[in-house]
Amino acid sequence: MPSSADRSAEDLHSRRILELVARGEARSRSELAARLGVAASTIGLRVQALLDAGMLEEAGDGVSRGGRRPRVLRVAEDGGAVLSADLGGGHARIGRHGLDGRLVETRSIRIDLGEGPEKTLATVSEVFADLAEGAALRAIGVSLPGPVDIDTGAVEQPSRMPGWPRFRVGEHLRRRFGVPVAVDNDANLAALGEHRTQLGYARHSITVKAGTAIGSGIIVEGHVHRGATGAAGDITHTRIDGSGDIPCSCGNTGCLETVASGASLVRQMRERGRRDVHTTADVLALARDSDPEATMLVRTAGTHLGQALSGVVNFFNPDAVFLTGSMSASEPFIAAVRSRVYEACHPLATQRLRIEAAVTGADAILHGAARLALDDLELPVV
């Protein structure tokens, strides 16, 4: 019987095989062996196990490079489904993915997290069951709007989530569906979804979700970096110079969220007498129409975010900073972030740094939840 270390290595190879085939970076056994630096015989065993499990399939012959023509591999279209859910305060966005992580269907439903976890998850589970009908369900990924204990799948110190603290979401859903369930917070999953979509398992990135609130996640070599207590990458409560003494929900004053979030822009516009402004979208629409007050506030918010990111970029030296959330649709906002980071950081830290809007848009969290679930996929034993 293989040891736990051997089994872990087997799973890692199998996951990387699925990922490389799904991304089109390797299409044959020989290409997989070359990319992974693993013996061809080992790759052959792993591939055959994935074929037998219906996760991969052969799709004809490839081009010969002097020997036998290789058999082309691809992720099986009917190899199974992975489900994802992004739970918000008043709504949930739910997705179905193939084993390649591709999002094939989404649903949006109304929920109320204040009703507690069991009632909320029962509503979500009905949609899960509907989306998975007729397919082999392989795994589930869930995003929660608060700090998550990754080992227990429970939300920690949530705000406005009565009944959720210490409730083990992953275990609850696994009992219902009998498959692995991965749970994390929305910022980490947005970061994972964007990074894996753009960079795969390589390199390092920061993703900032800037909307009504601000969240962020750090990815190291394609995996979420959570830190000692799961708080790594959270720049929300960074103190901003010149921000004044605006109280923050954390109990401090002058945090980034009090001056750079969408909610703060709405507050500042209304303090200026703009009673027609009610949402972040209202502020951004005014900025698009060149309203001077809205444009100034959006640019200032970008500068504040750039200030908070500068220390992180200097220390962490990522390949990319991706911006998602409603604020990322504003070019003045992104331009201000770029300007401040490039001004404040060491030239080596920004030499190859990309700062740009995320490509996954509103589905970043679903992509990340599916990727985290795929990392927990139960794979065939060789």
C-alpha cells in the first residue's frame, strides 16, 4: 500500500496532468513527461488511471516527431461536473464547471445569510442538485463573505451572519452530496480564479476586489497564500496617511476601506450634498460622464489603494496586480493605482509588474471556487 507521501505525489501528478491538458499546454503522454519532469512510465500509469476513471479521453493521433504518432489527450466532456457558489449578503451566484474548470452554466438566486447556514445552504443545495442532474458530480467549491478557517470550512468572526460562526459548511455539504467540498473567502477565491485563468500554476500575483467594500488575496506559485491565521493579503485595514479619523468597522480609524471603497465614495458624495447618489454604480456613472466631484473622488480612491499596495509590492514583488469588482471598470481608478504604485515602489519591483483589470469579471469568485474544488478532487488510485 502506498504511503501518504507517495499518495500525495501521485495526486499532485494527476492534478497537474489534468491542468496541463485542460490548458492545452500538453496534449500527449510524452509532452506531459517533458513538462513535469517525470518518467514516461509514471505518466503512462497516471494517464491510464484518469482514462479509466472517465476524466480524460483520447482524441485521435497527433503529429509524429520521428516515431509512433502520439495519442492526443483531452479532458472528457462528460467526465463530470464541479459546482461552485459565491454567497453574498442577499444573493448567491452558482456555477457548473467541467473538469477543465470551464464555466458552462450560471444561476443567480436570492438568499438571506441572516436566516442562518442550514436554511441558506438548503436553498443553494436545491440549485446544486438541479445543475448536477445527469452528470457525475466530482467536487464543490464555496465562497463565503468573511474570514474562513480553511481546515474546518467554517466562517470566523463574520459580520451580519448570525448562526454562521463555527458552522462547518464543507462538512454539511459533503454529507448531502458525498463529494469533496472546498471553502474559502471571496477575496482569496477571486484571486485564485484570476491567477489560474491568466497564469496557471506559475508566478505570483495580488488580486484586489474593489467594490462597495475592499478585499484582496495573494497567490504564490498558483496557490493561495493565507499566512499564519488566514489574514495574509488583507490590505482593507491598512492605515492611510491623510485619511482623517473616519471610524472603520474594525474599530480603528482611517483604514483604506473608509476612503477608497465604493461605500466611502457614496458617503463622500452625499456629504457634498449629492443626494442623487445612492450606490457605487451611481458614483462610477457620474465619473464616466466627467462629473468633476465624482472623477476626483474616484482618482483619489485609486491613489489611496496604490499607497496601500506599494508596501506590499515592494515586499512581495509579484508578477501582477489584478483589479476586480465594480471599481475596476473605471479607467481613472486603475490609472491612479498604477501611478501611485510606480511612483512609490523600487524600480526592480515594478520592472515587469502588470497592473490591470481582471479578465474574469463577475465570475472571478466562481472560477476560483471551482479551481479550489479541483485541487481537492478525489483522484483514481494507480
